[in-house]
Amino acid sequence: MYKRKRIGFFIFVGLLVGMIVHSIRMNEKIMELKDHARKMHEFYSMLVSWLAIMQRGMSLEIYFQRKGYRSVAIYGMKEIGERLYQELQNSNIVVKYAIDQNADNIYTKCEVLNPEEELEDVDVIIVTAIHFFDDIKEKLCKKMDCPIVSIADIVQEIESRG
């Protein structure tokens, strides 16, 4: 009888530990999904605003002209970075290069450098990885002596000024 109670106790403890571990893993996954949803919402909001700017016949070039920026670097060459690069190709703004952690695997017409490499002076660096802007800016500020701005802030400023 005593042996059965002990076995039952260990089974109960094992189940309890298993449930706790499972609960922790589920909470981690939920937090990961919430973070991803927040990131996608940031992208969505910024892209809708950018589209509204374009539909009014304007472009992001306005921002750079107002600030006196003629040469830029684009940080992040995924979808948004590529769209920005394409838009600036038809403007008076010179994209000197792009910066990306995955520089060796990015294929674009623009030179792409790793953030650890020597970066040529530009008037401004535009960060398209908006979800990670603060971390990226902090690292780049140690290397570069130019403004570092988020594309989301650029779009918001253009949209609010009109």
C-alpha cells in the first residue's frame, strides 16, 4: 500500500512538473507571437501611411530635401529597404550603400555592407528595421557621426506635414 502511494505521488509530481514546463513553453511562445504581431502591426501602419503619401503624389524625397540630405545609407535591405532603395533611384537623393547584418546574402544593385565594416560618411542613415531601431541606432552612433532615423519617423513626419 505504501509503495502504491509513493508511486502515485511520483506520478503526480511528474505530471505537475510536466504541466509547469509545458505552461512555461506556451507562455514563451505566446510572448513570441505577440512580439511578432506587434512588429507586423508597426510595418503595416508605416506602409499604409507611405502608400497614402504616394497616393497624394508625394515621395519620401521631400523629407530629405527639407533636411538638406543628399546622400544616404539604408540600414536593412529586406522588403522595406528594397522599396526605399527603388523609390530613391528616381530622385535627387544618392543611396551610397546599404547596411545589413546578412550582407553576404543580399542581392541588390546597391552595395551592401555589414554593420561591422568601415562605413563611408553619408548625410543620414535610414533604418528600415523599425522594430529594432533603438538597438541599431545605439550601435551605429558609436561608429557614425550623422543622423540615424527610422523610416517610420520619416513617413510620419511627411504625413503630418503634408
